[in-house]
Amino acid sequence: MAVSYKKLWKLLIDHDMKKKDLAKVAEISNYTITKMSKGENVTVETLGKICAALNCGVDDIMEFIPDETKGDK
């Protein structure tokens, strides 16, 4: 199952914020932002910091993308 942070990037646009602004406000590293930009996993603690900084829920910033089923009949 893949992770998508497209909702987060849209939320940043809505808040007129850049990724570096998010890193500062949420007190997370630029490395973590880079990982998220690549769709990689981050810790629940990181997600909590982002949600607290943006006053939102986890479902507002990310979603799980199911893998395509292989060989299902």
C-alpha cells in the first residue's frame, strides 16, 4: 500500500504556505519534507506535529493508495 501526501500539498497551497514554512511551524526537518515529497513513510509523531501545526486531522493530509491487485481472478 502506497502513501499519498497530495492532500497536504493542496492544504499548504490553501494556507499560502511553502514546504519550508511547514517545516518551521511543525518543527520537522527538511529531510522529512523531502521524504514526504517522494511519497515515503514518516513517523506518526511527524504526522501529529503537522496536524497540530495546521489544525487538521491525519485524513486531511494523507491517504493510502491500495496496490493494484496482481493475479486476482
